[in-house]
Amino acid sequence: MLQRIFAALQSGNQQFSCKLQAGLPTLSRIWLVFALIVTAARGISSAAHASSIHMFLLFGVLAAPVLALHLVLNHFRRDSLVSQPAVRLARLGHWRELSALDCMAFQYYGAAGLISMLLAGLLLNIPVRVFEFLTAMPTPLLHAPAWYLPLYGLMLADLALLSSCYAALVGLAIRRVPYFPRLLVVTWFLDVGAQLAIGGIMDIVPNVPHGVHTSLASLLGGNMQKVFISMAIWIPYLLMSPRVNLTYRNRIAAMPAYRFSRRTPNIDGV
């Protein structure tokens, strides 16, 4: 009974992973159309009251995640094998090292299972951050207060950097690049550091209204809270998951709690 339920869940996760990866080109095109619509709408609403350079910057920032994702996918081909890092950072547990080709023979090899849920969450984080930016940061007008331009620039840079990083991480995970787990943790810390840096810089910018400080603190605090929740949920999984260790670290538990089943070796992109 339990084996049937487990097999059904695995099959469902495998199908979701395949659909997610196969749908990335379509999602990319939809996102670029969305970026064009948002940029055009903002340009029309602020015509003659804002510099056109802000429109080009906004479209570039919105399109940056698509560019980052496809740069990674094109650089690391589906059949490429990337060598393991020279230094192991994840040392919890007792593991047996395998070759990359041996790993492919195991059923739990690939960016499926809970990894696909993690990737969906990383992708979902991008439109969430974009929506927060669009609702909180109007286009700078020609006569905007002096304090607003640095705030807008910082928030725009934060959106461009973090959305590109999260999109690139999805590409790294799909291509089974061994550096994916550690780069994901680095990006989380980068995200937290960016929120702290924005808050610190705006604290020294003169003439910022108290209400803006309060709203900004709430926004930045919410971003950090989401990162900390993600870290609490996913770091234990990244450290101890048999699938993560097999796919990205080329190792299996020295004394596994359950037997891995083998499959015919292949590179199917999953």
C-alpha cells in the first residue's frame, strides 16, 4: 500500500519536472511579452513626465531573468558532465562516492521529486518580486524628489540581480551542475545582504519621509523573512536528500535507509 502511494507520488513529481522543463521556452516567451506590456503601460501613463531611459532600464530588468536562464542552459548542454568541486562543504552523513556515469543508473538521479518543487518556488519568486516592485515603486518623474532616485535605483538593481540569480539557479539545477546547492545558499545570503544594504543606504539619504522609511522597512523585512523561511525549509533537504547528493554530489549513503533501484543509464534532462 505505502509502496504504491510512494510510487504514485514519484511518478507525479517526475511528470511535473518534465512539464516544467519542457515549458520553460513557452514561459520565457510569455514573460517577455509581459515585460513589453508592463513597460509600454508605464511609458504611456508617464509620457512626457519621465525620462525614456527609465523605460529601457525597466524592460532590461524584467527581461534579465530570461537572459540569465537561457545563458546557463546554453552554456551547460544537456549531455555535459561538470566535475565536482575540489572542496566538499556538505559533510553531514556518511557517503560513498560514485562516478557521474554510475549515478545516472539510479532511479533517483535528476532534477525531479522535491527538487522540481524547489525550482518552481525559485521561478515563482521572480513574478512575486516584480509585482512588489511595480506596486511599490512608481516610475521616477522628471521632478521627483531627490531622495526617490537613489531608492528607485537601488530597488531596480536589487530586482535585476536577484531575479537573474534565481533564474540562473533553475538552469544550473536542470543541467545538474554540482555547484547548484552551494550557489543557492550563496544567493539566499546575497538576497539578505541586499535588503540590509538598501536599508542602510536609505538611512543616510537625506530628507526621506518617515512614512517611506516605515514602508521600506516593512518591504525589506518581508523579503528577508521569505528568504529565512526558504532556508529553514530547504537547507536540511539540500544537505541530506539522497536525490540531491546523488545528482549534484555524485554520492550515495554508505548505509542507505532504503535500497536505491537502478534503471538503464541515460541522460534525459530530468
